[in-house]
Amino acid sequence: MSGIMGIHYLDSRPVNQKHLQKMVDILVHRGPDGADIWVDGNVGLAHRMLLTTPESLSEKLPGSNQTGDLVITADARIDNRDEIISKLQLNNCPPENISDSQLILAAYEKWGESCPENLLGDFAFVIWDKRKQSLFCARDHFGVKPFYYYYKPGKIFAFASEIKALFELKQIPRHLNEVRMGDYLSLMMEDQVITSYVEILRLPPAHTIIINQSGLQSRCYWLLEPKPEIKLPSNEAYAEEFRKIFTEAVRCRLRSAFPIITHLSGGLDSSAVTCVARDILSQENKTPLHTISTIYDDIKECDEREYINLVVEQGGLTPHYVYGDKFGPLSNLEMIFKYEDEGLLGPSHFYPWLVNCESQKLGMRISLDGFDGDTTVSHGMTRLTELAHQGKWKTFFHEIKAVSHNCDIPIQDLFRGYGLLNFRKQALHFQWFKFLKAVQQIHENFGTSRKKLIIYYGFKPLISELKQFIKKLIKGRPKQNQNIQNSSSEVSIIRRSFAEKIHLHERIQMMDIPKEQPLTLREEHWHSFSQGIMSYTLEQMDQYAAMFSLEARHPFMDKRLIEFCIALPSEQKLFNGYGRMVMRRALQGILPEQVQWRGGKTDMSTNFDDGLLNRNRQILDDVMSNKIQCLEKYVNVNFLQAAYQRIVSSEKQASNEDIFAVWQAVILTSWMEYKRVTP
């Protein structure tokens, strides 16, 4: 993790080095090991250095090629170094003397604007090409490394790792982006370009931009596309291939000149990363791995020491702990907002803050975590929908009974969630063979009368459909869009006039995820990686690490691993009621058995609720009583106050929607107050 920043005046004004120095100074937390600035006329690049890898110890950024006509600044870790060195035939220099930024620069010299397509790893970089008089900018495949910019055609292009650095330039306005507020309040974070400020933009993941006198050109250099399903001869073969790819994903992220710490929660993902990393370091006779875990003395239902200790007791680890029930979700907001540029925080945001704060005190520079292993490997629950749709009802019921047992979910809820819709459709679509197989299985598992099932789910819906069809023939087709409701009006927290002003309904219709449940697990698995919330969450993870001069590394965000997992057959994801089955099999003998076969996860909502209503009650009351009016342009304040009263009242039952709506409003209010942002 480092900090990059730069200015290119498109009207040929010379860059003032003092302006770049201000950008460098405000990002000192991203690179406490040094900084440098390069200026040539109307172009200036700068860098803040956090030393992490062995190669970075002698790295100088901004850096140039031998002829000086290419200059780079980069926040990058390249994982396929050996492959790139071989392709570029860089045999005249020992690999350990070649920095990652030098590899990127050499790749640009050979492949030009296609160079990111050949890179694996986490990166955000900018290259000034003196020959073409252009800037070339690129961001990694999933957006692990952040990249923000401001562009005014014919005037200026400025970029930085964090928004606050851009605001060090007086010509860049600080105007609140109301569309972004609407997105957050409607829980629709699909836009991967906009930010909380009108003219500050993000370079989307897997994109490049070129800036020159002709303008700005953006290009997507890679798309995650579902590959043909992988066919291997046995479960053991799938497990072996997963173990190989996952181990390499972890190994790449262990490249370090310093000790490393992993976030160990006791869950399957963080335990997998920790155990594999520990074994790799042990085999290479390197410094033992440190771990940091959040534990709970007061909110015992959230405590996972039972599983954490099983991993630690295997040996080869130096454990550390923080208490998650001593702070609340509104604790330390003033410090957080000093670094966090956008106030769109999730309810779990304070956990990484706690562990990263302690990691810095321990002298760490690099942390590994199990971020989004759920998405990468997949719990595979959509396999249930897939089985029902295919009419494989016997296997469907076998799986939902196993899931019910492993995860403590009522089997009736699983049937309603994953089977009932397809059961009804099969009757309406005259798929009688599938329908009758379902009737038999429902009868055997629930004891429901087969006759009643056929009448109520077979004949009656068909009669109803026939009546509707006849009515349409008589009355004609309804006018287009007459039945479309404004979905934004259903979001009680959002003020109707504000929703109409920013065209929120149309925006949701255009950008939001599909409302219909995918019919195949592969479709659902693939789509989960195209959602904008992932890149935004990665940006927040980077920011919460950067606050403490840490580089966050995420093995489950490895491109090779993600492509492999998406291409797996569905039974490698959910089998016998266990999600992420391929990983469980792959880590046999590496994970403690009790962790390997954990069925579910601990629900952390109790700690959140207690933190909000007890530990942070004074802050909550102050905002809701004295400050919430600053949001009245955007939110339904009466609804919020009613929700707040339900939350704090011992007599009224508050819903999860009440709690989350109040949370959103309190966070936005606190952010606007600290940043002095006005509507």
C-alpha cells in the first residue's frame, strides 16, 4: 500500500511543485517511509512510499525508464512476476532487483495500452508517455487499489489514491453529490464511477483511461466471463486443484520484507487463509505468522474463541486479541472521518478499525484476511433453486434437510425460499412430470395431502390463469407501464420529493441488480462479482488499512481463484448441506476438523445493537435530537424519528429496517458535520 497522486494541466500551465507537495503531505499515512515528486512542465507525478516487499526496499517512485521518456507512479503488487520477467526477457538483472513498478513500466514498453491484460495482482498506476504526450492510468481487475480523479476538459486532470488529496487543489470544487446520497439511502451501490462529490470520479475496476489534448478515453480491458464448466474425474481432483490455486493465491500475498498478520475470526475463510499462510511460512523457515482476533467477554453469543483457539493450538502462530464489545459502531467517528472521505459506512465498519489499530501498534505493515470468501467459493444455495427448476426434487429435499441440520434453518423456510416458486411454475407451464415428482416429495417430507397439493397448486392456479387470459382478450392489453410502481416510494426513509428530483426510481430500474432469482448457481455466482458494492467495499477496506499505514491483502480476491470457482460444478459448491464444499475437502488436514465442518456463522447483530443502544447511546441520542434536521432535504425525518422511538422504547418492537434506517441517517449526519458538507 502506497499513495499516488498527480496533475496534468491540459492548457499547458506548468505544474507548481508546491501544489503536489500538499497532496503528498495529506496522504502521509499511506506512505510514512518517504515521498518524492517529479515535475516536467505541465505534468507532475508524486508518490508516498510504504515499504512492504523485498523489492520495494530499493524502489524509487516516481520512476522512469532508461531513456526517460516514460515515468510511472504506482501503488502495486504484481503477483505473476516470474511470468512477466520471462515474457519480457529481463534476464540481465536478478529478479530480486526488479521492482514491481519497473515490471509495469517494462510491460507498458512492450504491450502499450494492453499491458494490464498481462498483469496479475493489485494495482493502480499512472504512466506519463512523453512521446505520445499522454497519461495512461490503470486499475486492477476487482478494484482492490483505489483510484480517484478530477477531469475538466482542456483544463486539468488530477488523480490520487484518496479524495482528500484532490481537495488540496483549490480549483477542484467540493460539492455534495446528491445522487450518491440517494444510492446509499436506497441501498443501491451499483454505480462504480461516481463518489460523494459531484466532480470527483472513480476509475472502475479493470479499466484504463488515456488523457491527452484530445480528451479522455476510457476502456474496459477485462470482463469476468463464465467459462465452460470444469470437468475433473473426482471430488479429490477438484479439491487438489482448488488447494493448488488457493495456496498460490496466499503465497503471492506473503511476499514481504516484514512480519505479517492475519485477521483470524474463527470462520472458515479467515481460518483457511491463516492455516495455509502459516504452513507456507513454516516450510520456508520464515518469521512465524501473527494473528489478530476480535473476542467478546460481555456479548458472549458473538464470541468465537472456541474456533479461534482450535487454529491457534495447532501452533506456528503468535496470537493477539482485541475486544469487540468495548466499542460501538459510532465510536471513534471523528478519527475515522479524518481519513474516510465518504460517509457511506456499513454497520460492521468498526471491526476492521479495531484490528488494524492494534496491528499498527504491533508494528505490522501487511495484513491478510478472508474477505469475501463467501462470494468467491460460494455457499452454493442457489443450487437448491437449480435442482427445483430441473425437477430433481429428491435431491432437492435431500439437500434442504442437510442444510437445515447443518445451519439450523427450518426446512419449511428453505422450501419456501428455494422450491415453492418453481413448484408453482411447473404446474402453470404444464410440466406435469416434474410437478408430480414434487408433490410426492412434499408429501413424504411434510406429510401434506397429495390431493390438496394437486388441487391448490395445480388446478386452481391454472383456472385463475385462464380467467386472466380471457379478461385480457376481452379488454385488450393494458397500457405500457401503467402497473409499474415507483420503487423509491416504497423506501420509507427517502423523501419523495428528493427521490423525484434525482430520478431515483429510474436510476434503480437502470442500475439495480435483477429482481428475479437466477435459475442456475453459475449465473448467480458470476453476477455476484459484477455488483458495484464489491469495489466500494474494497475501497473502504483499503482506507481502513491505510489509516494505520497497513497494506490489506485479500487472497480470495485472486483472479485465478475466482475464475476457477465460478467454473466449478454446482455440487462442488453445495453438497450434503455444506456450502463451499470444494474448499472444505481441499483443506482436509490443514484446518482443524471442527472449523472445517462448521455449518453456519455467528450472528454479530447482537453486538451491533448493544453498541448502538448502550455503548453509543449518548451519541445516538444527540444526533437524533439535535442534528438530524440537516438531512431533511433527503430523508423522511418523521419516519426516522418514529423508527428511533421504536428502537429506544422497551415497549415497542423495532424491526431490522428501523435500526438500519436510523444507522444510515446517523452516519450521514455525523459525516456531513465532520466534513462540513452542506446540502
